[in-house]
Amino acid sequence: MAETASFLVSSNPSPTLPQNITTIRTIAESPGLTSIPSAYTFTPTPHDQVVSETQVSLPVIDYSLLTSGTPHQRSKIVHDLGKACQNWGFFLMINHGVPESLVRSMIDGCRGFFDLPEEEKEEYRGKHVLDPIRCGTSFNASVEKVFFWKDFLKILSHPVFHSPSKPAGFSETSLEYSKRAREVARELLKGISESLGLDPNYIEKALNLEQGLQVIAANFYPPCPQPELAMGMPSHSDHGLLTFLIHNGISGLQVQHKGKWVNINGIPNSILVNIGDHLEILSNGKYRSVLHRAMVNNKATRISIAIAHGPSLDTVVSPAPELLEIEKKAAAYIGIKYKEYLEIHQSNKLDEKCNLDRLRI
């Protein structure tokens, strides 16, 4: 079982959270705010404070070599892709073919949604993980004792596309971005499938990606007067197979690597990719989803957009039998229907890899 290292509620006296405030943006924009409400105050454990001081570079994967490289180049990039999944669980993807202008428009569109008056967002305040469009604050405020310094918008974009009607143009932008991202994800998964010694189309067919779930999750982290006491997102791993992450240029992501937290800075026009829990299950632990978290700052608003690519909701994900045969190993995880995993994930608070740990044999 993974070691549980969470945050402890601080006894630091602060203003309590008014009942009528529902978004972190409203709190952050309160006149004269110099301290954060106690409901948002965390005290890190010593484990949480271990941050690597050395500059660490993520693996870089040139996507174009997967799709248009020579056989030798493709073979090498498939090998590099496997190593990145095995050693890091995160990598930077370059030459992915998603226009930089589309990425900028997507970020601007999400900012536009968060800028809408609260009453215009009210219709999207859903509670279920599979609500087509859902916005809110923190992660799961119904079970959390301490809240996270963020507002969110989540959209189911495949197999059926959904989008808020506002701001103007956002629906068209998010549709185009989700299509482009999905195409790239499917090609990446072919390369990952090959790197495991499986047929390139194995993951596509075994997990029914034609009907695969795709979720857009935009997060809004406003400036925080006491960033050392608040948390944007706690240590967690992602569900699904692959998650693509873009942001507005304000850093704040940390990834756990070799027992330490590493600050992640991207390179221009790259997409950050991380391995999800269900790729860990399918690979029988050879490729691991990795813990990551979002920090906040006191100077600038950070907007990040994650787009998660998963199996179809009714697919039971378990270690690939063909891989177990190749590697002569027993299954290390119990199979679970993707929809069931999502519902468990949403009904609990974020706590490292606790949901995945339940499936370990």
C-alpha cells in the first residue's frame, strides 16, 4: 500500500468561511483580504515539504516521430516513450500538431467562463462525476474538511460532446481542441502499446477507445494572500489512461520523483502528458501513474486545463493478459469497470493513490 501523506488541519485562527460564498474567486477578490479563511488552511507534514532544489528536466517526446518519422526514428521514440512512462509517468510532448493559437483560445475561453457572473454559472453546479457540465469550487466539498484554493469547470467532451453556451465561441473552440487532443492521444497510446510489446492497436481495441470517455477539466487558481498555507490541489494521481495539461504560463505544478517534489516548468508550445491509473492497471504496474499537486502563489492567477482520455465507461480494466504472458507475471490488480472507478474517485476526498491502492492484489 502506498504511504498516506496528507495535510493536517491547522489551528491557526483565521476568518471563518461565510456560508453564502461559493467560489474561491469571490473570496480572493474580497476587499482588503490579507489572510485566508480557516476552511482553506493546511499545515504541511515534513514529507510534503521535501522539494528538490536541483533543476530536473522531464523526458521530451517528439510526437512527429511517431507519426511521420522513419522506421528507425519511430522505433527509438517508442522506446523513449516506454522509458518515460516507466521512469517518470510524466513527459513533455513537442511537435504535437495542435496549433498554438488553439491552445491560447482554449485558455482564453476558460478564463471567460470563470469571469462570468456567478448567477450565469449557477445552472452548471452539478454534483455527480458524470454530469455533462459541472462547475464548482475545491474538489469534493461535501466530504472535505479543508478546501482547495481553486474553482473548476468539468466538461464531458466524448463520446458525446457537451459545452456551456457561454462565453461566446467557447463551444466551438473546446470542440476543436478536444478533437485534436483525442487524435494525438490515440496515436500516443499506439506507441505506448508497442512499447509494452503489444500490438499497436491493443489498447484501442481492448479498452474500446472509440467510445472512450474524454473529460476537459479547467482549474482557476487566483492569487492567495498566504500561499504557504493554502493548496491548489493536493497530492493525487489521475484516473484514465493519459491526461494532457496546458496552462496560461503561470507555473505551479509539482511532481513527485524519487521521493521528492519537483517543480515542473514546460517549454513553449509543449503539452504535458501524465500516465493515469488505468494505464498503470493495464500495464500491471510497469508504467505508473505518478503523484502530483498544484501550488498557489500570491501574485498571479493560474489557469490550467487538463483533458483526460479514458476507456469507455462500461469497460472493465485489468492487467493485459497478453502482457502477463510475455512477462511471466501474475496480475497485480483486480479488474474494475471504469464507471465504477470514477464514482468511487468522486465520492472520496483526494488522497494520493488511495483509490488505486484498493485494487492492488
